[in-house]
Amino acid sequence: MATPGPRDIPLLPGSPRRLSPQAGSRGGQGPKHGQQCLKMPGPRAPGLQGGSNRDPGQPCGGESTRSSSVINNYLDANEPVSLEARLSRMHFHDSQRKVDYVLAYHYRKRGVHLAQGFPGHSLAIVSNGETGKEPHAGGPGDIELGPLDALEEERKEQREEFEHNLMEAGLELEKDLENKSQGSIFVRIHAPWQVLAREAEFLKIKVPTKKEMYEIKAGGSIAKKFSAALQKLSSHLQPRVPEHSNNKMKNLSYPFSREKMYLYNIQEKDTFFDNATRSRIVHEILKRTACSRANNTMGINSLIANNIYEAAYPLHDGEYDSPEDDMNDRKLLYQEWARYGVFYKFQPIDLIRKYFGEKIGLYFAWLGLYTSFLIPSSVIGVIVFLYGCATIEEDIPSREMCDQQNAFTMCPLCDKSCDYWNLSSACGTAQASHLFDNPATVFFSIFMALWATMFLENWKRLQMRLGYFWDLTGIEEEEERAQEHSRPEYETKVREKMLKESNQSAVQKLETNTTECGDEDDEDKLTWKDRFPGYLMNFASILFMIALTFSIVFGVIVYRITTAAALSLNKATRSNVRVTVTATAVIINLVVILILDEIYGAVAKWLTKIEVPKTEQTFEERLILKAFLLKFVNAYSPIFYVAFFKGRFVGRPGSYVYVFDGYRMEECAPGGCLMELCIQLSIIMLGKQLIQNNIFEIGVPKLKKLFRKLKDETEAGETDSAHSKHPEQWDLDYSLEPYTGLTPEYMEMIIQFGFVTLFVASFPLAPVFALLNNVIEVRLDAKKFVTELRRPDAVRTKDIGIWFDILSGIGKFSVISNAFVIAITSDFIPRLVYQYSYSHNGTLHGFVNHTLSFFNVSQLKEGTQPENSQFDQEVQFCRFKDYREPPWAPNPYEFSKQYWFILSARLAFVIIFQNLVMFLSVLVDWMIPDIPTDISDQIKKEKSLLVDFFLKEEHEKLKLMDEPALRSPGGGDRSRSRAASSAPSGQSQLGSMMSSGSQHTNV
């Protein structure tokens, strides 16, 4: 019987075996029936002669050694590869083939006995094009492997099959041998040129053509001069990266095609596709490769979900803090973007997109535009605040409240323990309220509503501009392909349904079907009946979470009421009751919000999982909606209570509304609830930003990194000392935190956008604090992506998805909320009504007296009168803030005509304000086109340039074809007929290449 050659090594899953460097060259019988042969296809190495690939059905014998072009090569353990001799830590051990992707898994063995003299260097199976060595038998590198447990053995078989399928797809693998009792194994993947070209054509990846870069010209002479002047002024703010300097130049790109290789500027095949594109191509292969042993599981995501592999990630481009002079994109991003010292510079968006992909590039572009738009709103907000400070002495209502000669005797704030008090004691609160409750805040609210509209319109324009420069046109086909890949959980649910409800033929079909699992038949999909329990659980859980949030808000209200009553009993704390209660209640709200934020994030993810969405995009959209709804209610419920409900249901003296026996509802301060709303908003906003940024985004990743480091040190006993001193790039990246998506980053900014827009009438300084936070946030996120996270897969997308709809919804809702804040929470409308309807001289003199009603203290309920009153004078009437009839009126304590007049004015203001701002927003939206004029012109120009370039290249190709024909006798006629026959096909290719809107469809 033939001896198995080193190219076809029989795999015996599930049996104890002896692996050594000599295993590939020992003599013996070939594999029996049922054994698997691991064949590593791939391109031949330079100078290697070999035949075509072996037929899959061919036996694994010595004959395959002569026919296979690529072999399995065991690195000799006695001759370890020198790390110093390696050209790069991002290549295979041959220092030639680049590592495009890495799969990692953790293994453990039982009954491992190392032979004496084993040097401890890891062995590697390499799929390369070299001839294997003939090591001596019985060397010191033999490893005695005991039997694995059932689960580990099953996972090992599944990995072997999946890796075999990857090699059948044309990928080349390099893998460490499992020579320790337990540890991590890395499977390095390299995509040769043939695979890259095939997949690039399938994915329709646009690549630069031979056409030289052309300049994107500005629309007009004025715009061109303004752009040049602006670029000259901001030259010191530009990052020093090559991609950023050529932001006005663009390559003429065309989808890759192996039949039109002459169109592209291919100087070197190894560098024609950048690292992000190479890893994206490999990831596409990983996603569609099946594994029949794992229940026909489709793709690497399913294998990771089933713990067959632990991680899959592309490599970073080297280290970011290496002292060497060699520069890579990661190091350049760190120096010019991911450091706090360059906070004043613009972001190198093109380099970010090149390194991380379009999805992450769009996020940072959006974050940069949002941060830049906060600058004008911050300036206006500071001006509004300074206007309030400058006019505080001129505010007549504040001066009347502070005037002790007025002697407004106010009713007690609580029963029994509280005494009568003078309104002049609340002078400080009234003056502080004027800082935010002045006519300028109305103007600022209108400005911020228009600001939100202009921000969204400018983002649409920037998105179109980036889509043009990044060749994102026609990306809909890629998004449709992404919909074809089902989630592992969805496949599992469908499989369970088929096993439960289908007949034996369907089960047999499931077991024997080795084709694509993502193309289920109609009966193999989940219906609404299958999803109904998940939907019901979602609805009930979300209602419960919202009710829980409202219950906590009510609990804080009870805390405020009871604490205020308790502090009022003590004379020493009675003077600072309101400040103490307000501050502690806001801090409690902040802590609860931070805790519930983390809980609601996990709950939203769990609820989305039990819905079992089919695709990752659907899963992400539903997760975003649930998380946003819960976190929106959680963050803004206390603020909505203070803004619109506090003090509205208090009642009046003699007929108060009580929460519990003896505890009546809290009321606003004498200056109104706007000041308290400002305090609540500022503390929650600042605390949320500072704590989440410093603890959750900085502290938690560092703790996780420290934990992983300690864990690695505990397992360092079996690690090679030389390897630990010079770790490979895949080891360094494996120790980083895995990338989990952009949802947390977007969510944080969306909640902040709500703080900036929804209640800006009560806190004009919100844009300032948001700007200061975002200047740090940009660099914090940048540093996290560059230094602390594994490199994400490059994902192409044309927009920010559902986040834009959420932003648009918040912008529209902010108009309504600010209208109600101005009309109901502030005193703007009552002052306006008094000044133009009730004032004798058209001023605000007498406004305070106008807002206070009379109450006869003899009508206080028994047991609620102040005990041991020490008020200076005998009190017959006390005042309270409301519009009610006096005790001597025919209908005492009923709402007065002024109340109904002011209420109608409030509602009229809300309607007018809302419609006016909405009209202005629509006007701004109409005036600003979604597509910049220069970009629409350049798109038409590019189509014309592409047709001219195609005609020129086709002409050159035909000319080269004619030259050898003309040299031969009678070749002219044949060449002319060949050119004539090839012309229509070239024209049809050009016609199909152009879009329907092109004016050059008929060439």
C-alpha cells in the first residue's frame, strides 16, 4: 500500500494519537476508509513545480503527493524560527505571506505527558508552497496525547472541518500545534491574489483605475476663494497625514473585474488591496463557509456563538507606540488623532475610514460635525447667560421680592412645624431664576430648534460628500447581500422548529443538507406565531421597566417630601431645607439613572434576543429602539416631573393635596420651578458625562485589561520565554478588548443631544458643557479604538442608519418641549400678560403682588396651624402663589379670571411657537439642498470621464491586438473582422456599466 506523503496527513478525530515533527514523513499504511485528509490548496511558491489540485474524491495516498501543489509542512521543534530573523510580525513564518485574519480558540487536554528533552517551542502547521523536511524519527519533540473529553473532541472535529472548508475556498492557513495541556491557539489566514481577485469581483469592490487623480473644483469663484482662505487659516489645525492633504483630489474608481485587469493600476499585487479590504474579503468568506458537523452551521459567527472558536479578528497594522522609525497607519492615527495633545486638530476622516471602514468613519465624521456645530450654540448660550447676569439688577419682579418694605407674609410651607415667613427671604432664589428665566431664553429656544434642523441638513450634505469621495454609490447591493446571512440564534431556532414540528423527511433533509443554510425554504422560516411569545414578553417587560422608572421617580418625590418635613422640625436646619432636599434628591436621581442605564442596556439586549431577528442589521435596529426608549425614559423622567408636574397638584391653603397622612405634595420655590429644573438638568447631565466617561469608558476597560493580564500571568508557566519577550501581533491583539459595536457611543451622544435641545430654555449653558465633553470624547473614543480594542471588521455603509431618524425625532420633539417649558414652567407668559393687560403704566411694577392670592388663616384646618408661631406680627391673611379669588369674594378661593386668561395665553403661545418654529425648520430644510451642487456636478463629470477612459483603454487594447496580426500575411483582414466583432461587446459592457441616469449609455 502506498505511503502517505507529507501533503496528505490523515486526520483521526476522536482517537489518541502521537503527533511529532516526524509524523508527516513516517512510513506506514495510508488512511483507512472514513479518514479525512487535510489538503492545503493555494498558489505555488516561486519556483515550485506541481500539478493541479487533487480531486476531492481521490484517496489520500502517495499519488496525491505528486499532484498537489501545496503541502502541509511541520516546523521542526529543534530548529525554532528566530524572531529577529522575521521581517514582520504580521506575516506567516515564511515572512512573505501577510496575515489577513486570525481565528483564536482555547483548548485543554487530559493525560498529557511530555517526552523528556522537549524544548517547549510551538510547532506550526503551515499551508505553504515548500517541500517538507525529513526529520529523524523518534526525536525529542514527541508528544503523548491522552483522549479528549467528548465536548472538546467534538469541537476539535468541527474546527478541523471548518478549516478544511476554508482551504477549499482558496485560503491559506498557518496554525500552532496544541503541544501544552491547555492554552490558546491562533489560526492565521492568508488570502492569495487569486482569492482576493475573485472575491473583489463578487463583492464589486471599487478600486482606482489608471486614470490620474482629478481635482474636485468648488462651485463658483467666490466659494473657491472662501474655501482657499479658510484652508489657509486652518492650516495649523490640519492633521499631518497623507490622506488629509489630498482631500480635493479623487481617483477614478470602477468595480474590480478580472476580465478588465488592464484598467487598473496594479503595480504590486500584495499591496493593491489595503489591509482593511483584505480582511473584509476574508471575513466575507468566513461568514458564508459552512460546517456540517456543527449542524450545518453557517459562518464564523455561529461557530463563535457555539464556543467552537473564541474570537475572530483582523490584525492591527503593528504597534502604535513602537520606538522604531517605521510608520504604519495605526501609529499615524495615534500620533495625529488618538492623543489628547492634538485635541485642537481636525480629524483625519479619510485615514480613519481607510483603517476602520466606512461605518466607523461615518461615526467619527458625525461626531466631529456635531461637536463643531456646538461651538456657535455655545457662544449664543453664553451670551444669553451673560445677558441674564447683566440685567439682574434691572429685573423689577426680583427687586420687588427682595424689597423688605413690601412685607408679603406667606403661608406656612408645611403643617404644624412651619411658621409664616416673609417673601423677601427668597430674594436669592428669585435673582438666580432671572439668570435663566428672561426674554433672551425665548430667542435661544427658537435658535436651538433651527440649529438642530441646520445640523441635520448639514450632516446629510456631508454624508453625501463622503459617500462620493468614498465610492459608496451603489452600495445597496452589498446591504442586500448582508441580509442573506442569518444570525446563529435564528438558525438554531429554525432548526429546533424543524426538529420539533417537521416529519422525519425534513429531519433527514436537515442532516444531509450541506448546501447553504441561509437559504431556507418558506416553511423553514419563523412565522409570527413562533415570535408571538417573544413579542409578548417584550411588550410586558418594556411596560414593567417604564413603570419601574416612574415608581423610582415617585419614590424620590416621597423622599423629598418626608425629608423636607423632617428637616423643618429642627430650627437649625429649617433655613436650608429647600437647598438640602433639592441637592440630595438630584444626586439620588443621578445614581439611579447610572445604575438603571446599565441594567436597561442588558435588558434591551436580552429582549431583542428572544425576538430572534433574522439578520444582524434587524437585530441592531431593534436593539437600538428598545435601548433608546428605556434610556430616554430613565434619563428624562425626573426632569419632566420638575418641568411639567411639580407644583401643579398642590392644592391651596386649607385644602392641600396629601401624599400620605400629614405629608402634602411639594410645591415650587417662590421664584418658580425653572431654577430647580436648571439644577436638576445640569447635575444629571454633567454627572452622567463625567462618571460614564471616567469610570465606564476609562476605568472599566483598564480593569478588564488588568484582569486579563493577571490571568495570562497565571498561565505563563507553560509559555515560551522567548515568545513572551517578543509576542506576535496576533498575541497582542488577542489581549485587547473585543469590539462590540458603535451602539454605546451613539447612545451616549444621542442622550446628550436630548439634553442640549429638549430643555435648552431652562439651561442655556447645556451646549457649552456638551462641547467641553465632546472635545474629550472624540479623543477618548479615538484612543479606545486605536489602543484598547481589537481591530474591527471594515463594514461598508452609506449612512448612520436609524440614528438619523432618532435625531430627527428628538429635534421635532424639542420644539414642543421648549414651547411648554417657556409657557408653563417659566414666568414669561404671566409677565407678558400682566405688562400688556393689567399694568397701569405698561411696566412690571406690581407683578409680584398680582401673582399672590390671599388666604384667611382662620380657615386653616384644625391641627395644621403653626405651633408656637414666633412671627413678628399678628397674621390675619397670608399669601400664596396662585390666581384665585380672595376670601371676601362671592366664590372664595376659586380660580380667578386672570388664571383662565393666562392659561389661554399659555396654550396660544405653545401653538404659535410650535408652528412658527416648524415653519422655519421646513424653510431651512428647503433652502439647504441635501446634495451639494459641486458634488452633483462632479458625479455627472465622473461618468463622462469614466466613459472616455473606457473608450481610450479599449482602443489601446484593440491596437495591441492588431499589431501582431498585421505582421503576419493576411492578418489585416482578420484583425479588422476581429475588431469589428469585438466592438459591440465592448459597447454592451460600457452600456451595462453606466447607470440609467447617464447621458453616455449609448457609446
